[in-house]
Amino acid sequence: MSPVSRVAIAVLALAAGAGVFMWWRRQPPTPPAPPPISSPVAPAAPPAVVAAAPTKPEILHPIGPATSAAGGGLPNLDESDAYLKTALDNLLGKKAVLSFLAIDGFARGLVATVNNLGTDNAAAGMWPVRRTAGVIDTETRTGSSVIGPGNAARYAPFVRFVEGIDTDRAVALYTRVYPLLQDAYEDLGFPGKYFNDRVVEVIDHLLATPDIAGPIKVKRVEVADAARPPGAPALYVFEDPTLELSSSGRKILLRIGRDNAAKLKAKLADIRQRIANRRVSNISRSKPE
């Protein structure tokens, strides 16, 4: 083979090799093999949530157990007026009940009033006692209006009535009818709360009413209220803003006079001693669960 032929063959070999190399560079890379298919694994179930058992609030001052009335248990709350009137007549006497108590809706009225005495609104329409006759007695001293001594005289008959109540018998009746009062308290909007605890709380609140020596200043206010009939008694508020911000119960004790307030506080303290911290259980209820 001539040198020219050998050169030609080498050139062709190189060209062929270059072509193969360039073709390989232009091809897309071979895709990797897909991973093996495995069976899906179900996610682990979340841990079961165990609901906490509801806890009843602690009863600080339990009352009871209630004693069933002769011939059966307590009546339904909405039908209890006649039963309570008989019980109150036996405790207080028919004349006193007629003079001082309002029997219609007595259980609900008693519970609502006790609760509200510790607030700034004790609606008179719910009171279980009749309103004291007359209007507030005032007099002028050193240019200011003060509650006069005649005002205390208005409340004296009611205070004597309260003082004359046999506390032991009254607490025994309270214990007997307590399930009715508890039902009324829960219906008032306090489910799960214990009424006797509220009674003790309100008594403590009233016993802390300040004992003010000397006349208490008041001032007359004009109220534009279409519901007030012409000639309605004047409205007075305490001149001292601290006293005016007091609860309804404390305002009553301040208005009725220092001596009357001391007598009512003594009765309240006597009652508290008998209904607080009585560790008795199994409180029966008048209405079915």
C-alpha cells in the first residue's frame, strides 16, 4: 500500500471515530431505573383522646340532708307556694306571714333577693317581703339633707319581726326545703353552683357593712322616667360616692338606721353560725335529674 493510501485510510478512521464521538454527545442520558414499587404504609392512628370526667365544684357549706314532709317529698318548685305558706305559718304565725311576707313565688323570690343583696340591683318586684310603708324621712342639717330618725322608726316593726324568729326552727325549715331553693338558684342561672355557699357569702358581705356614726348625708335626684306616676316619692342617693357605690344589701342596712342594722346583723350572724361548714352530704333534690 502506498504512503498516500495509508494516510487516506488514517484520515477516514479518524473521521469515523470523531463522528461516533459527536453522535454520542448529542444523545440524551439514559434515565435512571425507577425505584422499586413498595406497598404504602398506613399512617399511625393518633392516640385516643380520653375526655376528662367533669368535676363538680367544691361545696363549702353543705346543708342537709332534707327531711321529707309527712305523706311524701317536697313539691315541684313551680307548685311550692302552698306548701311553703303552710310551713311559714307554722313557724311565724299566720298574722306575721300576712303582714310581712309575699308568698307568691316565694322560693324564687327569696333566692333571687339573697343573691342580689350582694350586687347593686335588688329588684323590689322579687322581694319575698312586703315593702315598708311610707317614704324616706329626711331633715336638713348644716345645709345638707340627712336621713332623719323617723326613717328608722318605719323599719322598727320589721326588725322586731326578724328578731322574734326562732333561729333554730327557721334553720330547720331552711334545711328541709333546701332542695327547692337549690333548684330555684340553678334556674336563676347558676347551674352547678351551691346556693347555701352564696347565702354564707352574702351574709359575710352584709356583716361587713360599715357602721357609720352620725347622720348620713343624702341628696335628692330627679329621674325622667315615664313609668313614675305623678306624685311619686322623691328619690334620694347617698352624697358620699363610696356609699352610693355599695351593694343593694349594704345600702338597706345604711338606710334603716344604725340600731336597726345592728339588730339585723346579730340575727344574720346567728344564722350563719348554724348554716356554715356543716359537713353533711346526700343532698336530695325535688326535681328529677
